[in-house]
Amino acid sequence: MDKIEAFGECKGVNSWFLDPRCNVSLAVLKRRLSDKKKWTAEDAIRIPSRATLREAFGESKTIAEWLKDPRCTQSAGTVYTRLKKGDSLEDALTQERRPAGPPAGPLLRAFGEEKTLKAWSRDPRFGLNEHTLRSRLDVQVLPLEDALTRPLRAKLALPKAEQRRIAGIA
């Protein structure tokens, strides 16, 4: 192939392949450049393989390119999640975090703080899971501060013979 003009520069195919703007293998680049009806030189070089161009703000780019765009104010994970939920690309790229809804469940007060049951169960000071905390409050009817601070009991392992006797497998 002759010299290829792109981005205001003129280079050979191998030089374009080594260019940092090139996002495809040499074989893909050669194939794309040979199909001038389908690919402009710039697109053949910059668009990664299997990438789909998405339109926003009147421009077409790949998602990877949109994530680098200065108008994108969101993380890649947020953008992909929003797109899966059906948001427009412009909204996925730019909308600030949506305000959180009301807390799930009532607020419970202990140690001068108010949190939901789930939030208390995630507090690293206490090391309890939500099921254990709920059981202590609902079944054992403990006050919240006691439920949070009561030590976890280690389960005592019974000897195998005792386990069989209890289970009726003598």
C-alpha cells in the first residue's frame, strides 16, 4: 500500500500501525484501508475492533472514546449501567448521581446515632450480619445497643457419637 493520509499526516501502513492513535492489529488496519468505501483512514486507525459507534452531542464515537471525552462526568461503570437501563448516551455520560430515595426501613437509634437496620449491620464496629441483628431484636427482644454489643457465641461442636445419638442414628 502507498502512503496513507490521516490526521493531517502522511505515513505508510506500518507507521500508522505503530502510531499511538492506532487501536487495531496490523491485519485489521490493512483490511480496513483496502475497503475505502466503508472506512475513512482516520476511522480505520482509531476505532477499535468490534467497536460500535454511538452518537451523542451530534458526534459519533465508540463508548471508550466517549469515556475519555471531557463532557463525560461519570465513571465507566456508571455509564454502562445507565445504558443497560435504557438511558440515552448523553444522560449516561453527564447526569449527576440521582438523589437516593428514602432509607429502607425505619431509623433505629443507638449510641447517639440513627441508622437503618441494614446500616447498623454493616457498621464495622459490631461485626454482625443483618440476619443476626434482626434475630436479636425480633426473637430475643434485646434493646438495640445490647443486640449490637453482645458477643457472638462460638458454636460448640458435639462429638460425633453425641450427634448421632441426638439425630437418632445410634
